[in-house]
Amino acid sequence: MNPARQRLLALHGALLRLHKALLDSERTAYEEVHGRIPSPGAFLQLVINDEWFAWLREMSELIVQIDEKTDAKYEPQAAEAGQLFEQTRELLRPDENGEGFAKRYFEAMQRDSAVVVRHAAVLEVLRSGTA
């Protein structure tokens, strides 16, 4: 397996775990305001359609981009991996005074230690696999 694919697969796994932690955290916050979500199907519909979860779509799209590069029939090039690593670095910058993803990401990190742990794991992949 080429090094670019290996780096992207490591990043993909770390981002998926972070995404799940964010979904879990947002579900808890949503339920505190709106009450219990009755089923996994109802939760999926909220994630897809409700504005509460819209900010996570940026991360979902990044994960899909990485998925496409690692599932492709050709081997990803170092430059492609580098671009996706840089997109990840840019996206995962929490900002208390920011907007959109940066602000919501900051808020999730403040309320949920699982998000902080998963964020640190992604940063480790970014440091160890700089493309």
C-alpha cells in the first residue's frame, strides 16, 4: 500500500471517530432542548434535515472526499493526500468567536471531553502523517 493511501486511511478512521463523538454530543444537547429522539431512524432524519446538525455536514463532506480517494482504483498521490490533510487542519480549528463550524466545534469541545479526546487523536494523525 502506498504511503499516501496509508496516511489517508489513518486520517479517515480518526475523523470518523471524531464525527461520531460530535454526533453523540450534539444528540445529547439536542435532546436537552427538544426531548428524547424516539429512534435511530428519527435521529438520522434529524442529522440529514435539521438545522441543528447542519454544521456537521462540512466534516461529513471531508470524510467522503477522503473515502473517494482511498476507494479509487488508482493510488492517491502525495499531493492529493497533502491537500486533504490541509483541509482537515483548516476545518478543525475551534474558535470561540468564530462562525459556523469553528464556533460550534469550539462549543462541542467545551461541553464534551470525548470530543476533545477524538480531536487530539486527529491532531496526532495530522502530525505523524504530514503529507
